[in-house]
Amino acid sequence: MSEESTARDERAMTGWHLLAFLGELVLWGCAAYAGWVLADGGLRWVVTVAFLVAIITVWAIFAAPRAARRLSTGPRLAFIAGLGIAVAALLAVAGSWTAVIVALASTVAVVIAQWFDARRG
């Protein structure tokens, strides 16, 4: 196998990448939903957007595949788990138990997918 084809294979999308990406989107949506259910009136939109921007920003800095300061596997998985638990806690405060389950399930999916992907690499 040539060096070029090996590099291409390492960047190829896998099922683990897809699962992690979809889990990330769901977790981000849960963060936005937490902002929506925790605030009232005109502040609702502000809090929703703030929660969404906050989670995407910290994700982009520390957990995204091309992040400049991407954490190594162990700390990154702990970071993702912490984000998921924080989002679930916000949803629990709001009393949205179905959303708590969705947030935790998406967090587990992302952690498992990234763990298996790291083992593959």
C-alpha cells in the first residue's frame, strides 16, 4: 500500500465517526432545549442560543477532530461525559426527564464511538 492511500484510509469515514457525529448533534440539541425550557418570555431565545453557542464552542476547542487543543483520548472522553452530565443536569432541573435520557444516551454513544475509534487508530 502506498503512503498516500494509507493516509487516505486513516481519514476515511467509519461507522464510529458517524455515530459520534450524530451523538454530538443530539447533545447540542439537548443543550439548546435545556435553554428553551429553563427560560421564559423573550429571554428564552437568548438563553437557548447562549447554551448552544457555549457547548459548540467548548466542543470545538477541546473535542472536535480538528481542534487545535484537542484533548488526548482519556481526558477527551471524560470531558465529553462531563458535558453530557451537565446538560442532563440542566434538563433534570427543568423536569424534562425524557430529554435527560436522550442527553445521557447521546453522551454514551459519543463516548463509546470515540473510544472504539481511538482503539482502531
